[in-house]
Amino acid sequence: MWRFLTLLLCLALPAQAAQEEVVLALSKDQVSITTDFDGSEILIFGAIKRESSIPEGPPIEVIVALSGPDSPVTVRRKEKQLGIWVNADAVDIASAPEFYAVATSGPMNEILTDEEDLRHRVSVERAILSIGAAEQLEDAQEFIKAAIRIRENNDQYSLNEGIVQVDEQTLFRTEIKMPPNLTEGNYTARILLTRGGHVVAQHDAVIDVRKVGLERFLYNLSRQQPFVYGLMSLAIAIFAGWSASAVFRLIKNG
Amino acid sequence: MQIYLPIAEVSVNAFLLLGLGGLVGVLSGMFGVGGGFLMTPLLFFIGIPPAVAVATEANQIVASSFSGVLAHFRRRTVDIKMGLVLQAGGLMGAAIGVVVFNYLKSLGQVDLLVKLCYVVFLGVVGGLMFIESLNAIRKSQKPGAVTAKKRQRGWVHAMPFKMRFRTSGLYISAIPPLLVGICVGILAAIMGVGGGFIMVPAMIYILGMPTKVVVGTSLFQIITVTAFTTMLHATTNYTVDIVLAVLLLVGGVIGAQIGTRIGVYLKAEQLRILLALMVIAVCGKLALDLLLMPTELYSLGDSGGH
């Protein structure tokens, strides 16, 4: 009998945890990089599905994190040596997203505890995998901060607190801007629901960012047939040089 | 109008690129330099990744030089024989240069070395040209002073394998032009430029070629070396952005045509003093970057090789 009850309890616990679920919709799940690509906006909206009534306690908060493909990065610091500024110390970051945008329904430090941030790697400081960085240099943390600062200035990283609208603790919506200097790859949109600083539900969706048309063709050609691509570049250059010369001679003689 | 560059993976204004290409093209046509030493730093400035800027610039120089050299061929101001000797040296030099470049890259600090190369060579070349052409102008303004047409009769004339370069009116050994070609080729590959700004003064002061044929011959030589560099970059680093190159070269070839025509109306001394001033200006800017404390001490790079 006791065993049966324990089993019931065990079965009930996950159900308790998944009491609130995200139902998500994206305005588009594919971003096409065309020749005139000038950035993109993605509308992320959805609802919170519940089997029971809204639980009591602090209200539900929503965090949306959109991250691009990860890659290793080297951060270098300049130092004055013999009168000139040269790259001196360097720190390797094992993996950092090339794009990372976070939108929240409230101040980050109020709606997500540090432990939960660490576990779910939500804030950009946590999303960067800097394992081993501290062993490379004493002030490695400064290098990581600098990397974040540089990418923030470059519109690659952003944190927008309070731009996720939550209605009736059930509906939410936000818009994330993607800059024109996007790289290709699979972007992941993560939606986290938090209550009192704790994550109660999470949902992931993939957004495919791809070059299309001419961009796709040229990119593939340059990687798969580099020799042909090089010759084509030269042919275009020589033709352009010749035609400009010919046109100007016509103008002069005509 | 914004345009997305497929290889550089950034979005830039198409008219900005056309304008930059045109401006540098005018200078290139006037002075017989590829313009790479101006364009490459400008491309860094508008946010093109350095590797792509250097490789694409090589491709663009092919176009503007080709456009320029045709005009010179028609005016018979190209010493083809001299050009071929220089090209032979240039290709050897470019191959050596790429090896040196990759070696330096494995040591790290390649950015610094490229910049130091720029500062040293631009400074020396610009300074020498400036002083020399200033003296020439002063001399020509003195009434009654005979402009002594004294050819250097130094080590250049004491070497074997003499060849006659009819267009330049020279009878010198083939070794100095070959060496000049190699040196320029090495520097061109390391600095990511055509090398005209070194080639032009080397031809005037070391080989003693008449200024009239220097520009055309330099352009003729640059085409081969930059075409070779383009292929090298396209096949090894995949960093030639053809969309960027087309935008730059459309502006560039038109500019080069205009520049070649302006160049005809200027005296050789004036041309040289203008080129010298420009070279010194770029050198000064780069030197300041090295000497003054940068606003951002940190920089990001691809992982590995530091």
C-alpha cells in the first residue's frame, strides 16, 4: 500500500512541475538573407497553458532568449610596449554565441535568481562558456566583460528588460530585432517562465537563418569551387576594367 | 541602399562603397598606384573583416589597374619588357610573402607587423619623395638653372645580364628590376596591397626609369601580382567577396579613367609631391594609431594562433 502511494506521489511530482506550459508561436521560423537583407524582426508570442487555475504567489514572468550559433573567440588586450600599443595578453573563450538577445517582462535580477541563471544559462554572462579562462590569466574576467561590451556595441548582444508584455498571466508577446550583420546558422529561441525567481517551464524553438538566392550561390561556389570562384572574380574585374576604358574612349571620341 | 555581402557577412551601404571605389580610383589613375594602401584601411574602418578586406582589395586592384593600364598602352607609356621582368620577380616575391605572412601569423602579432610595415615604408618612401620633388620644383623655378639630366651610374650599372629596355631608354642589368619585383611582391603579399607606392619610387630612384613610363609599367606589373594574390586568397582562405569587389570596382574603374586624364595635365614633380603628401598622411594616421592610447584596449579575434 505504501509502495503504491509512493509511486503515485512520484508520478504526481513531474505533473506538478509541468503544471504550466508554454504554447509558442513565431512570426517566422526562417530568416532568409537576401542581397538587400537589412536586419529582421521576429515576433514571438504565445500563451501559458494550465490544467488548473493560476497558482497563488508571485506573478508569472517571461524571459525570451534568442541565441545564434556558438563559436570560440580570442580576446586580446593592447599594452604599451616600447612606446607603441601592441596586443599583449590574450584569453580564449571556449564558446560564445555570435548573437544573443534577451527580452524579459521585468528586471532580470528580480525575476530570475542567480542559481537559476547559472543552471539555465540565461544571461549573456552565463551563456558564454568561459571554462578554463580563469586559468589563462588572473584578470580573465575583464576580458570576458570586454568581449560582451564589444559585441553589445556591435548590436550582437542585447538585454531588453520589461519589453515582454504579459496579459492576465496567460498571454505574452515580444519582438526581437536581428541586426543586418547576421551570420548563418540555427538560432534558438528559448522561452522561460519564472515564478518568484524560479524557472517553472521552458520551451525551445529553432529559427533557421539562411542565405538564399544569389547569396547562397556565391557562398557555396566560394567554398566548393574556390578556383572557379577566383577565376570568375578575376574575369569580372578584368572585364569591368576593360569596359570602363572602352566606354571612356567612346565618350572622348564621340 | 543596404546590401548584404555574402562572404564578409555584413550589410553595408552600396553607395558608400561606390563612392569609396571612385575616390580611390581617381587617385590610382593619377599616380599609378593601385590605391590598396588607402582602400584597405578604409574598408577596415567601415566594418569589413580585415581578412576579407585584404583579399577583396587585391581583386579590385586588378580591375582598376587593368582599366588604367589600357589608357597607358594606348599612349605607349608602358615598358612591357621591364614589366615582364618585374612581374617575374613579383610572383616569386608574392609566393615568399605568403609563406612569411603565414609564419608571422603562427607567431601572432601579424596585425602589428602589417601596421609597422605600413608606417616604415610609407614614411620612408613618402619622405624621400617629398624632399626630392620639392628640390626638383625649386630647381626648375630658378631662372637659368639647367636641369641636369644626370643618370645614376652606381651599382645598378655594374651588374651582369644587361638588357636593353627601349621604352625606358635604359641599358641595365636584369638583376635590379628582378630584385625590386621580389621585394615589392613580398611586401604586397604581407601588406595586402598592390605595392605601387613602393614600386613607383623604386623605379624612379633605383632603376632610373623616366617618370613618364613609370606609372604605366607599375600598373602593368601590379595586375599580375594582385591577380595571383586574389587566386591565392580565394583558394586558401575563401575571403574574396565578389559582391564587395564589384561595388568597389564599378566606382574604381570609372575613377581610374578620370584620374588618368587628370594625371596628363599635371607635371611629374607635382604628381610626385601630391603622392608623397598622401603617403605621408596615411603613414601619420597609422603611426598615431600605434602611439596613442586606443579607446578600446580589447579586440576580438577568431580563436587559435595567438
